[in-house]
Amino acid sequence: MPRPEAATATLESPDTRLLQALADVAAEKGLAAVTVADVVRVAGVSKRTFYEHFSDKEACFLQLYRLASASALRTLREAVQPGLPWQAQVETALRAYFAHLASGPQLLRLLFVEIHHLGEAGSAVRREVMGELAAFMLGTVNRDRPAARALSEPMAVAAVGAITELVLQAIEQNRQADLTELAPAASEVVRRLAQ
């Protein structure tokens, strides 16, 4: 989510302001330490407004996760160049995806790490997003391939899991700014799983 300019913050919907506030506060002190009071203070809205949009901070975070993931998936889809061989399409799309992720390093850490602390609700949303990424992978790799050589769904899930692990490793090593350097290795994972 792009950071709103102060002049336009009052024009945004309350739910957008709440999501941005949660992202800002949680990036600063971690999701576990965030309170609804923190979020509404930063968003400039009342607690009543918060509860009109979200049942609790976890629900707010899960919505933030879904929206940020949808934005990253949109970047992947827009980067596909159908005229290229599937291998080049995958590498081009992954390079754009990693650049997208690197543009918000604090949000990246928050989303890739904190989702694991939300129990079954977090796992369910994470699986949903991973499934969407695997579906993207299947569509891109299999677009022009014969059915006999198609990437299988389990291999697409494995590719997404491996790519996610590469991102997590970069986060742990504080190399978020260098995520685009992962594109060749991530592309090789997909190529090998698609053989």
C-alpha cells in the first residue's frame, strides 16, 4: 500500500486509513504490540469507526494482507509478456514481483513474517494467497505447453513455496532492497519443476 500524502489522507475512506495506520504502527513495533487505540490514533478516526469496519486488529491485518497480496499478484499478471517463451515470461514477471515487494520493505517484513503468528485464520488466508500465486504460475507456464508437459498443481505450489522461502531468507538477512537479485534463482526453480 502506498503511503498516503498528508494532504490527501482526509480524502481516503476510513477503512483505507485504518489499514495504512495498522501497517505503519505494526511495522514500527510489531503486530503483537499494536492496539486498536494505536491504530485509530494514527488513522485519525474513532474506535467506533474501527469496529464498523473490522471486528479486531487481526481482521484488519488479514484484510491488509489480502490487499497487499492482490497488489503483488496484479504486478505479476501485468508483467507477463505473452509473446515471450514461458521461461522468459516467468523471469520477467518474477523480477517485477520482487521489485514490487522491495518497494515496501517494512510492509514486506510485516506481511511475510507476522502472518505466521495469527493461528488458523492467518494460515487460511496465507493458503488462499499461495493458491492464487500457484494458479498464476500454472496459467503462465502452461499457456503454450502441451498437456503432457504441463506443470502440475503440486509443482506450482512447490514453486511458490520455494520462492516464498527465498523472500523470507532475504528478509531475515535484511536484504529486502536486493530482492530482484532473486529472480534468476526463482526462475530456475520454476523451470526445474516444470521439466
